[in-house]
Amino acid sequence: MLSGKTVLLGVTGGIAAYKVCELIRMYKRANAEVLVVCTPNALNFVTKLTLQNLSKNPVAVEEFDVKDFNPEHISYADRADIMVIAPATANTISKIAQGVCDNLLTSIACAFTKPVIIAPAMNCNMWENPVLQENLNKLHYEILEPESGYLACGYEGKGRLCALEKIFDKTVELLNFKPLNGKKIVITSGGTIEDIDPVRYISNYSSGKMGLALADVAKNLGADVTLITTKDVSRKYNVIKVKSALDMKAAVEKEFDSANCIIMAAAVADYRVKEISQQKMKKTSDDEISLTLVKNPDILKELCTRKKACPPDLLPSCPMIVGFCAESENLLENAKEKISRKGCDYLIANDISRKDIGFSSDYNEVTILDKNGGTKKLERADKRTIARRIFEEIYG
Ligand code: CTP
């Protein structure tokens, strides 16, 4: 996703420096070139060797460690497309704001004319210090404010480095790298709600978080997004709220002709109540009651059938169809059977028996199956990372 782009990562001396090791991996996974510049104090928290191994480039610290005729601060500033300072200490922020150039990192920042992201991390009292806030206001950079929580210094408050995902997404956004530009992506999410009577319903534990992550990431990557969801969601892209499987089917089918890709991340109820009672059902003297359920249409399968019926010359304009598959046992075996039964282009399989991933968790671990029999496992990560990796896989 960041092929051909060079990220200059400035690391300063705060405990959150260890976290940026993972940020480097995220940039590398997205095919970016990563140049790391550290302040001397940063190396008290993370080693040069670690940063070097992860970035696959020498790590620069000393200002006058010049190997050729190029002054290093200028050559670094010229080579990179974006500078990301994470974690940014109060000291480095204030120096940059005042134009101080007393080490390689601050000198590069002074010479840097392209987008800069600053992700501060520090003690909460330092963060609230009016001098620091005044200095921050002087910088016309993208500031990703720290988050609140338990701080390494023992305090509770605002000061933790923001989520690495946020830094990564902002980098992609500022580089204006929009690989999904011009593509309309329709995503379903949440569990459908099948009414029994005016006060009761049948549903499932789906939180809608995976579908929402896919929609947010697709939007960041430049897609025209429509999210069809059973949850209350407020976003700047098109959100269509639905309730039952039949509502969802009608909403998705409307989008078929204009979509480039349809992702069925929703947990659609397989059955609905045959006759919804118009009035609240009353308790009877019987110890048991029976509800008759009828099968809901299989939306995913019907979309695939519609695509298969497309005349060959129109097939390229048909949407790519991606299904999800929630299994509590025999994940791969069931997923393989499901992709051939449903006929979709990709199937994203996840194991719902695990408590640390899947339903209602912020994390997931999935295997992507393609229609040609290929499989690719995506290791456990937060749902936005999984979403991004799914787009990397399906759009190459
Ligand atoms: N799906 C659908 N319509 C249904 C049921 C499921 O479109 N009536 C879609 C889901 O959105 C998902 C995929 O089919 O993308 C697989 O859903 P899953 O519940 O795993 O499979 P089922 O076909 O319902 O099979 P089973 O419940 O027996 O595992």
C-alpha cells in the first residue's frame, strides 16, 4: 500500500519508543521504505540494532557522521516523502517549535518541507504544561494527540502514545495514497434482527466491528463506501441501517449493479419467525411453546448466482464478492466447503470459539480463501489491521 514511498521515522527519548518497533513493521508490511533517525536519548529505550533490523536500513543518530558529500539532514529531508515523529517528547516538540537544530532529528525537522506527523507521548502534567501547548500550537503539523490511561511513570492521565493504527492511517492519508480510488465498496455488518413480536427478537452476538473496520479502512484508502449495517453507526460515508435479513438482502441487491466489491461481513440469521405476532405474545399455562422458523434467503449465495448468470462480456463490471465464515470447529474444512457451495471470489474464515478474537473482540485472526483453492493466514491483530491486510490481499 505504500510501495514507492519513503517514511522518515524520528524516534525521541521516551518509554513509548519501544512501541514504534511495531510501527516500523506496519510500514514495512505496506512496502514502504523506512528511514529511522533517533535522538541520542531514544537509544536509552530501544536499541539501534532492533530499529536497524526492522527497518532494514542504517539508523542515523549523529549529526556529523557524514559518509559522503551530502549533509545528512538535507539528504534525509530530500529522500523522504513524509516525516513521522513518534514518540515525540516535550523536549523535541519544543525545540522544533523554536527552530532549535541541536541534533540530527531536529535539524531534519527544520529542513523538512513535506508533511510531518507528530505523535507526542509524555507524563500528563508535562502534556498539560501551557508552554508545551503553546509550542505545539506553533507547529503547523499533523498532531496526533496522546491518549488517556495508565502511564509508565505511574500517573493516570493523558499522555500515552496514540494507537499505532492511527499513526499508520494518518501516514497513508497524508501521502494521499488512495489505492481504492474510484472503487465502490459495499460492506454489510452486524447481526440481523428477526422479530418474534413487538418486544422480542432472535439475533446473534455479532458486534459489527469487523465490518465497520473494513468500511473505515476502505474509506481511508479512497473507496466510495456504503455500509449496510444493523448497528447505529455515524460516519461520513454512506450508512444504510437495516434490521432483518430480508431488509439487508433488499439493500444489498440495490447496490449490486454499481458496486465493484461486496463484502458480506454481516452475521445473517439463517432462519426467521414464520409469522411475526403483531401483539405481544402472552404467557400461557403451557410449559413449552413452539415457534415455527422459516429459512432466510442466503444473500451471499444469491449474489454469487447473479454474478454467474452475467453474460461473459459484462462479467468484468460485476462486483468482486467476498464472504465471511464464522466457525466454532473445523475452521478450514468448513470454510473450503463453504466457498465452493456459495461460489464467492474470497471467503474470510474466522474461529468464533476463541475468546481473544472474533465476535465483539477488537482483534481477529483470519484465513483468506480464494476461489482457486489458495489460502492465506493473517495472524492475530486489531480489526483495522486485519481489514487493511484483507484489502492488500484482494486488491494485490
Ligand atoms: N450469509 C448470507 N445469508 C445468510 C447466511 C449467511 O449472506 N442467510 C453470508 C454471511 O454474511 C457470510 C457467509 O454467508 O458472509 C457465511 O455465513 P455463515 O453464517 O458462516 O454460514 P452459513 O451459510 O449461514 O452456514 P452455517 O450457519 O451452517 O455455518
